[in-house]
Amino acid sequence: MSKNMTRSPDTFIHQSVRDLAWAVSSAPLIRQGGSECIWPDSRWFQSLYSGSIELFEMADASPDELDELLAAQKDRRLGKYFETLWYYFFAHHPGYEILANNLQVIIEGRTLGEFDFIVLERASGNTVHVEVAVKFFLAAGDPEHGETRNMANWYGPNLRDRLDQKVDHLNQRQVRLASQPEVNDYLSTRGISIDGCMVFLKGRLFYPWRLKPHEAHLMEYAPPQCADDHPYSWWLSRDQFDEVCDDKQCISPLISRGWLERIPTASVKHPISKTALFETVSNKKMRLPLLVQSSNPCHSWDRTFVTANDWPTKKI
């Protein structure tokens, strides 16, 4: 293994490898989901990352296989991209063997669920069901009245996702799939007997900009189920962004890249000004909420969501 055990994900050359390294090394959103399933903490992920540096370095030296694997996915959603990164990791890590991926359980015409991964841990000999997900949530409600402490007040930018619903779905449906006797029988016909399960829920929480002065005490405004070191940033209304962002600042709308590990400034092809961004939104070529990246990171913000002034206008 490489002696460079503390190499940061942003030091790799290729964006796909940077994202792969982030997928493994980043801290989770939730400390423990409240089920019998294991939700590893950041120390576990950091240990896995530091013990796998050679894998990332080999991928960075020859990224074609990873890039082709990602490009071959018909589902262009970020969640599938994230899952494919983990597929590559498990497939190339000497400590794991993929026994099943995206295994749908269909019994007598009924679809009972789907396993993201079933992997063999070579060191322990255990067969583990692994669910992976990446999500980005923005806090709604009044922080001063404790509303951001409630997972039900954290929404995806399009308001279709909610943090509490995602955690409940993982706990109540996904990780319990293997505990059903008929599912166990289904797996046994394929020579699989599951010994345990793990959940990798990664992503980023975006706090209201008005909490920026309270950044040192941000966990006082976070749901108590969240990991203390979860990745976070800020969301600003259009008017707030207009006030905070200097028009000389170059920014890049993040449409398909940069949601995991940031895009290096040198790789940003067409940064635009704040005025140009607002014009693009007004012309409906882009829509709010919009995730943007500062081309030159400053102390106040790096990647933020810019929302309409009335976001959220409704809750689904």
C-alpha cells in the first residue's frame, strides 16, 4: 500500500476519482439510524479510505475503466452515479467480493424490494447487505424556534425528498428486507446467507445563511440524529445571494458535476458572474434552487444553494 495514507480526495487528477475518494472518505449524514443495522461513523470511513489509497492512485493513473463504467449508466441521477462509484470500489478492493448488486427480490410475481449490494468481507468471512445513498437537504423552518432540529423540516431542493422520510425508508424497508423469511429462502437458493447490514448515507446539509454567525455551534441547530462532523454548507435566497456575492466573483452553476468533491478551479471552463447567473435564471435556462460553486473559494461560502426568495413555497 502507498505510504501516503492521508492524501486528500481533492488531490487526485480526475474528477471521477476525486468523487470516488469522496464517496468513501466523507463523513455520513446520520450517526446511527436507530435500527439493528450498522451506520458506520466517519472514523470507519476514514480507516477504509486510508487503507485503500493504492486503489485510488491506480484509478487516477488509469481512469478509463471507472469513467466508462460511469458513462455506461443510463440512469443519470446522482444517486446512481454514487452507487456506481461504490460498485467500482467493492469490485477493485481486495477485501471485498460483490455477491449481488441491484438484486430485485421477486417472489410469485411480487417485488418485495431490492438489495443495493451484498458483499463478502474477506477478512471476517461475513456476508453483508450494504445500502448506499447520497442526498442533499436544505433546512426549512425557524432555527431560533428549534424547527431545524426536526428531520421533517429538511427538504431536497425540489421538495420531493425529506430527511426523515429517507432515514425511515432505509430503516423500515431497505435494511429489513433480509429479515423476511421468504426473502431468506429466496437468497438461500442463490447460495447467499446474510450475516449483517450497513447503511452508507452520505451527502450534505445546507443551513440557512442567517446561521452563518453561529457556525461554531451549528450542531445546536442540527437534528440530533446527525453525525457531529456531517458535511454542510449554506443556502441563500436570491436576494441574500445578491447581497453576499460580489459581481466580480466568478461562480459556476453545478448541473451534473461538483456535487460530491468540488471541481478544481483550473477545470472550470466557463465561470460566470452573479449578474449573468440571474439573467440565465430569468431567461429560464436554469431554475432555482440552483447549486453553485465559487471558482475562488472564500471564507464565507464555497458551494451554496441559491433559492427563490419564497422558498419553500409549499411542502410535499
